[in-house]
Amino acid sequence: MAKPAMKNLSTYVTYEDFLAFEKAAKEFEERAPLKRSRKGNYPLLIRLLFFTGARIAEIVGTPRRILTQCLSPGNNKRKGRCQKWCIERSDRVCIDSNCEHFRIYIQKYHHGIRVKDISFRDRLIAVYGKSVKSDELKARTVIIDQTTLDLIKEHIEKYSLKPDDKILNINENGAKTFLPKIRDKLNLPWVSAHKFRHGHAIYCIQKGMDIRTLQLQLGHEDLATTAIYLQFAVDDRIKVYDKVFNAKPTDAKIQCPGCGFSFKVKKNKEIDFEDRMNGIFKY
């Protein structure tokens, strides 16, 4: 079932927004002192966010951490709606230690995109899901455009990256710190990493991608979640609508100036047989 939060798509990153972010990221690298990050990481991050639709944690990786959920009916897994959630607002604490709805699980560490996760021949990148609860990581594949793939190849050659090395030497916190700096400069305070994911999906839909292919690209388990983006396929909807309501008739009526009888003339200019018979028996 589609998540209620996904239904609010009033703001998303457009292709023009992406171009502005990519340009700003390049300018940021030119003037900002880089510490651990390699030059070229930030523009590549922006491109990967928009052209793959992957989550930011799938691109740069995420550390091992303990997460909690409140599965009480009506809370939608949000602990803030649970009356038993600890007043200190600690993610690891619940007032009722025996609550049947409170869950604690460990999110496994995963590495983000590595060199060996990219198939340059097939233009595929293996990414890993955000809530990995199993001991063994399971990957899904996303398609990438050739321009971004060429930039990745140059990046690998420039820094002599090995197969097990990460493409981007940025962690999740570093990436989330970088984005606010760029969006403040561009005066786009509503932009977040997930808005790039929405932008990717909407751009694909508007350019004619079918819903099943988009589902595989985004990694949605439920097709209904992906189907939310169909509302943005305006051009296709207009074409179908016009086909239904603006269909041209297959025949036209012509009135005989002599007898005043109306005949239906088809596209092949033949008079309809029924009208012929009516005309015969009328006189």
C-alpha cells in the first residue's frame, strides 16, 4: 500500500534544478577546502541522485546502527504518536519495556556504490536497500546514463580506485551536510536528497517510461507506490482524453437539395445502405 507521505509531491527537483545544483557543486569544490573528499565527488553525487533515483544512503552507504519502530495501530511506525514513547525522546527507550508493539533492530552496515558494483558494458549499477535487516546484503540494479558513466570512469582513473573502493569518498552525514549549503546558496530551502528521487521518477514518467520499469528503477516492492507518479504524466493523459472525447465521426450527413432527405456519407463516400432503403421506401 502506498505511504501517505509519498502522496505529497507538490515539490520535487526538476531537470533545471538539477543543472543548477550540479553547477553549484562544481563551484563549491573549487573554492572550499577539501579534507577527506576527493575533487569531483559532489557533482557526481548530484548526478547519481537525479539520474538513478537511488536513496542517498544507497549511494554513499550507511553505518551499522540500532533503529526502533512502534508498530502500534495508527502510529504508522512513528514513535512520536505513541503515548508510551519515552519523554526524553530517546530512539532506544520505551516506557513500557514489555510493549508488544515496540521493536528494536540493527540496521546492517553497507558500503555504498563501489567500483565493482558498476557494469560499464550494461550501464547498470548495483545499489543496496536502506533498511537491510538480514545478515546478507541483497542488491538491486539501476540503469545510468552514458554521460554519468563516462564521468565515473574518469573519476576512477584519476584516483586509481580499486574494485573494492567506494566511488564517492563521502559518508551519509557528509552528504546531508553538503546539500543544505548548496540549497541555501540557490535559495531552494525545500530541496532534500529525497526530492531528487521524486524528481527522477517524475522526469522518467513525463518522458514516457512505463510504470513497471520505473518500479524496478526505484526498488519499490509495491507497484501502488510507484503508480503515484502517474499523475504527472500529463501529456499522455491529455492524448488519451482527447482520443476519447475529441474523436472525429466516421461519417457525415448530407441533405439532398431536391427531396430534402438526409443521407449518411461514409469516409469512402458511399451512402449508408440503411439510408438508401429509407430513401427508396419514402417515395
